[in-house]
Amino acid sequence: MGMIKYAISGSFSNFSKKLDRVKKETGKSKVSLMFNFLHCFLLIGSGYSDFLNYKLYSRTKKEIKEYATIKTQDKFYEIVSPSAYKDFFSIKANFLANFSKYIDRESFYNGSKEELQGFLKKHKEIMYKPVNGLAGSNVKKIITKDINNIDEFYDEIIKKDILLESYVKQHDKVSDFAPKSVNTIRVMTFAYNGSSEIVLAMMRFGNGIENVDNFHKGGMGVLVDVETGCLVGSAVDKDDNIFEEHPYSKIKFDGFKIPNWDIIKKTCLEAALVNSDIHMVGWDVAVTDKGCTFIEGNRRAGWDLPQVLFNRGRKDLMNYCLDKINKNEGTNYKV
């Protein structure tokens, strides 16, 4: 996506309305904020969402330059997770096959109508996912008894290239926060030259209404202490609302100990070495009674949630990873 196209993607009228709110909060004129946005666009390729989510209107030039926008991510991921290998992760059916060792659920994709009937009879709840979807788009939970016409449903999933999965039974302590959604941990790993490490981790929770926990679907995220597996601080959603406790269950976030954290770390570090061509992965991990299971692996994990939670740009983490490659290969990659 070109810089200008990216920057103006989304609704300008919605952006303008949000600037009215920022105007009240900061005392800055709307004209000043628009010029500020233009400055951020020229400086780092900021789009509407970047400008608002990261509060770039209140940052210094030095602080602004530390934020990773889509432009930055395009450059970074083409080095650490080249698009030539994207189908290994991006196509959900491929991911399930390639990482079956770490996945504890059944799926249906592109099979016969008879196989579909058997799958639906076996599971009361299933997840409906576009095979090549992003950010939780068109993902939904289905109660199988509510499917009235198998023929029509089969035709739909074949035509729309849909993957069906059995619903994950998450750990009760995690479910207590928001039982309508599977609340997952985003664990970002960097693997290179036969070794792997976790560079950051966050936990996402559904808002208690939606069936998914995605940041772009009303969910909220909170930082995870990688060493202890405890949640740190408050949760934040995409509208910059801050929650000390979950709005649905009233459970406090800070200090909550994620069950089976040692198993989760070991699993992610091991899986990170499966594909030596992809160095950075954002794993979406569900906590189960037995340990954990992967929901998916993201070859291009977004940086909006980490940067919002840290309240600062995280190009430093990108450059930390690139420096490891530079040291071994004699390159000079920087973002």
C-alpha cells in the first residue's frame, strides 16, 4: 500500500470528529492538529489511526520517530518474515497442518458434505474463519444446532473459502474474565540461527459482548511480564479506554497470573524454530486445562497494541532483532 493511500485510508469524517475530541482535551486548534498530522505523515508515514492511537499530537519529534507505522512494518517484516514464505502461516489450513503438534482441536476445510455433517454432529460450537482473513474479520462463533440447512451452509463455506474449527475450551480462570470469547495471549518470538526468544507478550480479552478478543473488534489488551506470566497494569482498548478491571466480570487485571505460563513459553520458543525462513511470529495462544493451544501464528503481527500499551514507540525492539541479523550476516538493516 502506498504511503498516501495508507495515510488517507479510513474515514476522514470520522477522523475529523475524533480531532474535535482531541481539540477539547488538548486546547489545540483543529487547524493546528491537522498540520500536526501532516507533519507526522511526512516524518514517519503516519496514518489517521496512528496519529490518534499513539497520541502523536502530544509527542516530541524524537518520540514520534520511535513509532513503527505500517510503512515501518512493511520494511521490517520483509527482512525478518519475507512475504515469499507467507502461505506457511497466513493460510489458516496450512498453519493448522504445519503446527499440528501444538494444536488441540479439530477442523474442517474443503471436505465433502458428508464429512461436514459428521464434523457438525460432533461439535456443539464451532468457529467460522475465512482461510486468508486478518484482524478477526468475518470470524464468528456458530452454534451448530442453529444451522438449519446443511446444503446451503456447505455451499456457503466452499464458495467463501471458510475454515471451521471446533471451539476451544479455555482454562476456567481465563474464561472468567469474558466467557463469550476465547481470550488469547499474543506472544511475539524472534528466532534466528537456531535459537529463539520471546521479545514481548500481551494478553487480549473480549469485551464481554463479542465472540472474539481482537483489538480491532472491541477487545482490550494488557501487558504480560514474560518472566512471571503475570499481567502488568491496566488494559486498553482501541478507543483508548483504560480498564483496571474487566468491564464485564469486574476481575482486576494487574497481577493476574496466567495459568500454565511455563508451558506456554516453552511451546512458543519451540514452535518459533519450525520455519527457519520466518524469524518473527506473533503467536495467538489459548490457555487450556492441559497447557495451551495455538489459535494462529501471525507472520506480520501488528505493533499498534504493543505501542499503545507501552505508551511509546517500539522501533527499538525491531532494531534489536535486526542487529542480531546484522552481526551475523554483515548487513546494516535499520528501521
